Amino acid sequence: MFELETALGHDFIIRCKASRNSNEMYIDEKGIERCLKLKNQRFWKGDEVMYDRISFKKKTYKNVKGVFEWNTVEINGNIYSVLRVTFYQSNGKRYSAMTCYCSQV
């Protein structure tokens, strides 16, 4: 997908598939070598921002914490900058439909 978007001249991909594989490998609990998926990627840099209210899909949410995390990831020999944005309720519960990934190609 990243190669296609680059060939099309696109600079960013918004809400790319969270299960996209990177070249980074790990050994799972069964001893099998697996590719690390984007949703399981460790993000080393980040910031938090509190919002009094935000609107998403025609609904307004109050007292929301936005967590912005970024890192680089290697996919098929190319390095991409990846940003993960997650929003949380004031009680700490994550809004599941409000996590997205943005990758710079």
C-alpha cells in the first residue's frame, strides 16, 4: 500500500490499516517468528493534549484527552514516519472508534 501511494505522488496516508506488517520481527508465545503489526508498534515519542470538547462523526465529546504518538517504521525496506492518535474519555476509557494512524510516505 505504501509503495502504491508513493508512486501516486501522495505524501500522507490517513487511517491506514492498523494490522499492516512492518519488517520488525518478534517471537510469539508459541515460538513462531512473526512480523510486528502497526497497531502493536512501540511509539517512543508522544504528547498529550486536553480538549474541552471535540466533534467526531457528528457527535460532540467533552473533556477528552488526545494522545499523539509518533515513530518511524520500516516496511519493505522503506522508512516511514507514523503518527498514532488516540482519544480517551475523562475516566481514562479509550474511544475505540477514534484511534487512527497517519503515515508519511
